[in-house]
Amino acid sequence: MSDIRTETMTVNMGPQHPSTHGVLRLVLELDGEIIQSVIPTIGYLHTGIEKTAEQKKWQQVIPLVERMDYLAAQSNSLAYALSVEKLLWLEMPQRVKDIRVLIAELQRIASHLIWIGTHGLEIGAVSMLFYAVRERELLLNINELIAGFRFFPSYIRIGGLREDLPRGFHAQVQEFLDRFPAKIDEFEGLLTKNDIYQRRTQNVGIITKEHAYAWGLVGPIARAGGSDYDVRKYFPYSGYEGYDFKVPTATEGDVYARYRVRVAEMRESLKIAKQALDRISPTGVFACDDTRVVPPPKDKVYSEMEALIQHFLIYSQGFTVPAGEAYVPVEGPRGEHGCYIVSDGTNRPWRVKMRAPSFMAIQALPTVVRGGLIADVVAVIGSTDVVMGDCDR
Amino acid sequence: MDAQAIIDSLSPLVPGASFEAAPSVDFATVYVPVEHVVSTCQALRDSLHFEVLAEITCADYLPRTPRYEVVYHLLSVSKRLRLRLKVRVTADGTVPTVQGVYPGAGWLEREVWDMFGIVFDGHPDLRRLLMPEDWEGHPQRKDYPVQIQKAAQTYAPLEVSQEQFQANLERDRVKRTH
């Protein structure tokens, strides 16, 4: 038997493959069913957002950065807004911080819902997608209520929020918060003790804490391998230090552990959202009081000359940001979303760079799946929760 | 831990390097001489517990010299610290790769090469990452044209006159003081 000639087989996966979450291309070298090497090719969704941002005024960049990670739009815009506010030395009123926290947590749940749906779908639990998307629809309805836009609300602005919360916001969010815990139990009922799911995911695609750190993976992936690093706890922003929540962790580091961490994260996000909703008054301040950045209220624009000029300047030239640089990370659904901005003191950014967690996850993918089975590649990609818009920007 | 404290603990570990603290609004920022990047990262990871390289990026400060600044964002989970390393790079300068210290630097450096054309010495795989393989030019350089009316010719080289280029560079950039 030993003189049988064997050779490896090269298999192309993607870019149009349903389980690659967009347009990721993998070239796999297989020895039978065992993976010898993987070469990921990215860039199919590169849209030059960072270059475009340099031509826009500061406030106009918000809709652009939201289109990077299209499943966690408001975690991008939060990172961007916070870093510009850092350069402007702006401090937000408590109500704005609480609304931002609430929005960020709802966004995290929405992103995790898409993740749990597609991940389940890819490894055979097809009905998972329908259950998850049904709940996500309610979150998109909340987005529509606050901003009139379901995917990219651009509700978070530099200097606060675009406008005050609409009527009926509290009731609609409360309805979701009351309904959702039972739905998480339902998801867990479908997957957590599911024998097929466990066999597909346990001891597959192990990423230890050290491995994750070496490859720059921080976020749910590292937390499933024993890390407890969460930006919300380590470098609190937007008032997270005032909230009571736990950081779910696991130690196994396999696909199943990442699943458990993310499901537990949804429960913690619910806890934070509940606390935030209780703190937010139905009406109140929705922006800081810095007249450089925030346009004056409409009634003043019609009655005062200075207000009219300020209004005109903000909407025509935009505001200038002091020269300097800032990097502010936020805990996005996929890990550390950071925004590095450089200002040259003008009304347009000199450089905008988003740290993309998906980019790092795809880079590390070959080291995770090497030596495993080809069927596991799909499970591992799904469990790292990559979004190609985030990766390619 | 401010920049000066980090420099004080770094200096004995990296003999011969002259570090320089830079002003910053968020966390410590240190200028590192380009030839000492690798040994600095090594010392930071092994002795000062900066386990994670969060990202590498670059900014083009045309027409200033040296033209580029390559920026490294490091994270110490155990010490709850962040650090920014900056390296000044001339228009035709190169930077040594830090892949030996942080394996995750590979793609980040590839992206910087793709977008800015900065060569990383010793990088084993410096190919296009986000742009197509046969792309000409490095799009995020400040002298790479944007918003100039041209028929879409994805794979044809770009031709831009000096006037177009200059106008593009100064387009709508207003400086005003409050």
C-alpha cells in the first residue's frame, strides 16, 4: 500500500460561496479531507472608504464608516464619533451617553442574531436563520423608528445624536427587551444541547488565548479561549463604567465555546440595555452644548443672527478639528473596533483608519484550520463571525 | 503610564536607540527610530507585557519630510495599557517587518504596502491585498488622484496633469480658526 502515489488537491472555495459571508475566497490545499494549507484572498469588497473619507467633511464621514461593518453599523460610527470628540475635547451629557450605550447594545444583539442564524444555517441547522432574522427584524424596526433607516441609521453624530428620541421609543424597546429572553432560550433549545451541533463544533478550530493575542484577535474569539479582555471593562467609554454587567468567557477556545460566549453576550447586552433604558428620559438633551459642532436649535436660527450664521457655517463649511491624532476603541460585536483619525486642523479628516476585527480573524484563519477537515472550515469561518465589508473596507 | 515612563523603561532594553515622546490626547505616543523597530517591539512584548499588536497603519504627510509616519498601536491586556509607536519614513525609505515578534503584523504590513507603497524589509509575502494584483499606484497616498473625471478603465494606468493633481490636493481644504 505504501507505494501508492498520492498527491494533494487544490480546491477553490469562493468568492461566491454562501458560507463565506460575502465575498471571501479561500484556496485550499487538501490531502484527502485533511487541509494542508489555506490561502485567503480578500479585497473583493474594497470600496476605498478610508480614501473617500479624506475628501468629506468630518460629519459626513459618519454614513461612510457605518457602511464598513454593515452588520454593526453603529459600533463603527460610535468609534469614529468618540475619536473625533476626543480631539475636540467634547464631553457628552449623561443622557447622550446612555442612549449611545443602549443603541450599541441593541446593535450587538442584532449582529449576534445574524451570526447565530448564518452559523447555524451553514452547519445544517437551517431553521436557526428564520428564528434569528425574525427577532432581528424588531431591532431594525427600532432603527427605523429613531432614524428612518434600518441598516445604517447614522443616528450617532459627532457631538451627540442627530435628534431626540421619537415618541413611542421606550415602549418599542421595552417590548423587545421583554420578549427577547425567551427567544434566547429558544435558540439555545435548538443548538446548545443539540447532539449534531455539538459534534460539529466541539474540539474544532481551537484558538487559545495566546494564539489569539499573537494574531491580534481580541473580542469574543479571545474570550472563548480564556481571555477576559473587553474594551467596555478595560478602557470604559461612553459611560460603560456605570453599568452592571459581566464579561462572558470560556476556556476551550473551540467553535462551541465561541457559540456559548456569544449567546451569553446577548444576555449581558440585554441586561445593559435594560439599565440604559431605565436611565433615559423620554425627552431631554440629545447633543452636547458646544456651538462649534452642534447646530443651534431651529427656533434660534429663525430669530438670532449669530445662530443663523453658526447654522450656515456648520452645514456649509463644516467644523474644524484641532490638529492631532486619536485612536478610540469600542467593543464591537466582532471585537475591538478602533478608529484612528489624524486631523491637520481643517474641516476634513487627513486620515481615517478603522481597525477591522474581521481582517485580523481572516488573517489568522489558515493557522486555525490547518490539519483539520474540510467540512470544519465552514464551521470555523462561521464561528469567527467575519464580515467582509469590515475586512475590506 | 505616560510616554516618558515608557521611554525610561525601554531605553535600557534597546541599547543605542533614541526615543522621543510625542504629544497626544489619548495615550502614550513614542517616536521610534526606524532601525530599532523590531528590537523595540521585542522588548515591549517580552519585558513590558504588550502582548497584542492592535494595528499597523500609516499616514502620508505630503509635502512634509519625512513624508510618512507608520503607526503601531500596541495593547497590554495584563497592564491595561495602550501605546502608540510612530516611525518616520522618508519617501523612498523602508521599514523592517515586525512579523517575527507579532505574527498578526503580516497582513497589516501588506495593507500598508498596498495602500502607501512602503516596503517592509524581510516581509515574506508583500503582495497586493485589497487592490487587484495588477493595480498600479498606491491609492491612499496623498498624490494619488481622487474625484477626477475619467472614464472607468480599471486596469489602465492613471494619467493626471500637474494642475489637476495640485487642484485635487488643495480641493476644499479650508483652514480657519475659531
